[in-house]
Amino acid sequence: MTRTIRLTMAQALTRFLSCQMTMVDGKKVPIFAGVWAIFGHGNVAGIGEALYQVREELPTYRAHNEQAMAHAAIAFAKASFRRRMMAVTSSVGPGATNMVTAAALAHVNRLPLLLLPGDVFANRIPDPVLQQVESFGDGTASANDCFRPVSRYFDRITRPEQIIPALARAMAVLTDPAECGPVTLALCQDVQAEAYDYPESFFDERVWAQRRPRPDRDELAAAIEALRSAKKPLVIAGGGVIYSQASRELAAFVEAAGIPVCETQGGKSSLPDRHPLNMAAVGVTGTSAANRLAQEADVIVAVGTRLQDFTTGSWALFQNAGKTFIGLNVQPFDATKHRALPLVADAREGLTELASGLEGYHAPASWTENARTGKAEWQRAVAKVTGPTNASLPSDAQVIGGVQRAMGSEATVLHAAGGLPGEMHKLWQAGAPGSYHAEYGFSCMGYEIAGGLGAKMAKPDEEVVVMIGDGSYLMLNSEIATSVMLGHRINIVLLDNRGYGCINRLQMGTGGANFNNLLKDTKHEVLPDIDFVAHARSLGAIAEKVASIADLESALSRARQNDRTTVIVIDTDPLVSTEEGGYWWDVAVPEVSLRGEVNAKRKAYEEARKRQTVGN
């Protein structure tokens, strides 16, 4: 006879989560490092009580904003190479919908996140409850249906026993390298409190291991044949290299064959910047070394990348008419993009078998030497634009140089939106896999500070540096207080260019007038002069404003010794970006305009579009 234990649905859920384990560096650890929670009437009585019961095995962390706590959970998973993750719970209504943006971010970036929003009453007797969103034509709808298009798996729990198959499916998705992404289990608030006789076996400890599918024999043979004929081969390293922890295999593969490597935002740090075959960033925010090779390459091995438009220059970058793409990816959807030869496999396994099959092959020496020459030229350009300066308003590049000198290449640097991703991708010299933490799949303003907290929780013994603009800071800064409260010290460098400088430059670059981006160009009666130092201090951080790059470097040295989060503010020039490197990006310019500048940019835009390839 099956032995059972009577629990509420919420108690069963939290007990189940606390029994799921994984292996990290040979040590068994809980796969869920904790639950972020902001309680409200839709979850405090049910899942709130259940979390209290397992608070020692499954810690609960209180945040200040629902979107931010989900960002912290996502960053934790990213910094953990998807080996561990966190759950987040909110009340029904605005608490839940606040997390939809974070769900979309996790979906785009293929990162595990368990969302547990409260929901309406399954019995519908009290309807409409406080914060309930009613549909005039669908009695089953709630605000949580917003999660459906941004979840890999969605379920609404309307009976307590439904949590058994729902959690089984949730864990399968969260731990699958191909399907990985956010899971939403909407928890009807009456059902959270309802009891059921659950099988004791449901709470047996389970250790989840990473699945590493090997390549199909025929796909592997086709990829090897294509590579053996390559005269100008190139590897694009994407985030899948990082998540597979395949940096060693990538290095062995390219070193044996003399193939240069370039990196996406997600794949940057796959190889150390100092590696002679690492051409660094590719695409719109790429280096001259990488983009020059990409234009000529005849066989491109795209490893663990979804080939986003910033990587491909909106599909105008790869100009070799006879080019062949090989899509080495654990997800067939990505492996087959743009008529690529698919090689559906784990990155580590795929690179290992490619290397074995290519034994004896080496790219022409002239191609490899061309890559090395281009890298040396690019390194000289980087040194020039990131060097010390006495400018009263330094560029982002000069700030990056100061942070690099002060913190070194081993620190984890984190950023997300605005002008910094373009500059960081080109200029930051990453040292170790995962030390470059970019959220550029969704490019979500406001990710940075919460993300820095999540990264620090995953890497408590490492220095974490958050690079953020004033626009993103003003959008979401509340988790500074959470970092102080939890004792997780992060270093925040706030670049104040007084507005949305990146989009202002894009506006100018497409012929538009300066309008509604920089604060001075917005509708205002009083131009704000925000005291970011006072604000950060009010949240419990140590904060100071510096007047020069030299002062910034000194402040960062002091920050290493501080006992809590430090915010360092520096004014920067909103109009300057690095001219070296980069590539065209398809941003549609109006066909007609009253502005002559727009009409001129449209003509240039039409010429640039002629370089685009469709379906290849």
C-alpha cells in the first residue's frame, strides 16, 4: 500500500523543491538555492506558511520589487552556468505582472527560473477578488495568463493533486539544456491551502545531472566534411559554450586546427581575451579583428548561439557568397537557422567529436596569421580608447579602462542595457569563463543591480562589478537595499550621462532631432539634478562621486575593502562612443520625412540593406 503524508498543496510544493539536488564540482547541493518572496494576500497564507516550514532547507529571501527579485534569481542561474536556480513567488495582481518582464528575459536568454505567482480562487466563489483581472469573455482567464507566451511551461494549479505532474514537468524543463527557460506555476490561492494525501515517494531526494547529447553520426560527418574543405574557417562562441562549460574543449579544438574564434555577448569569456586565437566580440558591437574575418569566412561554426541580429550584423556581415554555417547547438531550433548544417549536440560533446574527426586538418597558415595580425591591431586600438585621461567628461570607453585596471580581468563584470553593452563587448578583456555577465538578449534596463546581487550570491568569494547608466539606475535600484540587508557586497559604477545617451546617438544616427532622450531635450520646467550619492546612501550603501578616471580607480580600490555595497558615480559624455570596430545594424529609417537629415539617412540605409542575405 502506498504510504502518504497529508499536506497542503503549498507545503507539498516547498517540500518537493527542498528535496531536489544537483552535483557541482563533485559536491551534492540543493538545485534550488532559495526562494525570493514578496508576500501579499494571494500567497502569504498559503505558500508563505509553507516556506516557513522549510526555511532551513530552502531559504526565503525578501526583496523590494518583484521584477528585481526575479532578475536576481535569473542572474544567479546564469552565474551558476544553469547548474542551480531559484524560485520566486508573488501575490496575485501587480505582484505577478511585475514579474512578466523578468519571465521574458529568462525566456530569451534560455535561463531557468521558477515563477510561483498567486492566482484567483479556483472555486470562484469570492470573485472578483482584490486585484483580479476579469475577462468579459473567458471565465478561466486571470492576469497570470500574461505569462503564457514568455514561459517554456505554464500551468495553473486548480486542484492540490495537480502539483504532482506539474512539478515533474517543471523540473524536466528547468534542467533540460535544450528546453531551458522560465516555468510558471500559477497557484490558485484557495488551492494553496487545500490538503491532499501525497505519496511519500513524491518527496524522495533526486539528483539532477546535466544531459549532454552527442552528435548524430550523419550530421557530424557532414560538418567534418565541410570543415575539411574550409580555407577560411571561423568559430562563433555563444552562451552555450559557457553553460556547457566547454571552454577547454573549445580551446583544444581551435588550437589544433588554427581556427580563430569570435564571441557573442552571451559567449564572451568562452576563451580568455589574451588567447591568441580569440578575436573577441563579433557583429554590430564587434572588434575589427573579428568582423574582418567574419566578412571573408567560408565555413562558420556557430556554437551555442541563437545568431541574434547583433551577432550577424542583421545578416549583412557574412559576405562570402559560398559560405556554409554549421549550427552546433543543443536546441534544433537554433541549430538549423539560416540553412545551417545542423549539429545537434551539447557544446562540449560536439566540440570534442569535431576535434577528433578533424585530426590532421589545419586552416591555411595565412588565414591564422591574418587573424593574429588583426588581433594585434585591435589591441592597440583598445589601448588607445581606454587609456587614462584627464577629460572632465570621460567616455564610456575610458571608464571601462579605469575599471579594468582597478579590478583586473578575473572580476565578474555585469551590465545590461544602453550604450555600455556595445562598449563592453568590444573593449572589456575577460579572464575566466563567466566573468563577463551581459544581459543583452532582452537588453533589459533595470536588470543590472538586481542581477549583480544574484551573481554575487552565486559567487560570494568573487568581486562583482555592476556597470550601469543613470537611466537604468533610475528604473530599478531598490535591490541596493536588499544587497546591504543580506550582506552581499557588490561594486556599482554609475555612469551619469544625464539621460538615455545610447538611444540619443541612435536617434542622431538615423537623422532624427535630439528629442526626448537626454534630459535636456525632454519636456521639463525644471531640469533635474539628481544626487545619486545621497540616494545610494539612503539605501544603506557606501557612495561617493569621483571627478576623474584616476579618482575612479582609487575609489574602486577602496571599495574592495568596504563592508557593504559601494556605489561610485562618475559624469560621462553622452555623445561619444568608440568608433573603432562595430558593424551596421538594421534600424529602419523613415522612407519620407520633413527632415532632410532623415531623407539622407534613408538613402544610406537602402544601400546598406543590399548587403543583407535572406535565408542564408
